Amino acid sequence: MAEGYCNKCKLKKEIVDAVEVLMKNGRKAIKGKCSTCGSVIFKITGGKTNQMKVDDPPQKFSDSL
Ligand SMILES: [Zn+2]
């Protein structure tokens, strides 16, 4: 389950009904609801730095070479 910052609770909360959306600038985001208060949480997941961390497997790569 994804977690995001809820503006209403002022805390990190579990996102329910989370759907992945693609923003106009090509970044991915998760849109859903706070598990506690039900207000909308929008979390950017496809940021430039984030994506590198997820997609780059440096250790595995050097092993196979
Ligand atoms: Zn909340």
C-alpha cells in the first residue's frame, strides 16, 4: 500500500483507492484518499530522482559484466 502526506491530518497516511495517474509533465503520481479522514491525497511517484532509484540496479549490472 502506498503512503502519502495528508494535508488534513498533517501526517503520513495510508492511501486508499489509490490509482496511478500520469501528469502533464510526464511524471507519474498516485491519487487516492486518506485512510483516516477520506480527503484526497496526491503523491508524486515519478520524480526525476525517485525514478532513478527505482529503475537503476547498479549492483546487479556490475555483477553480470
Ligand atoms: Zn487524513
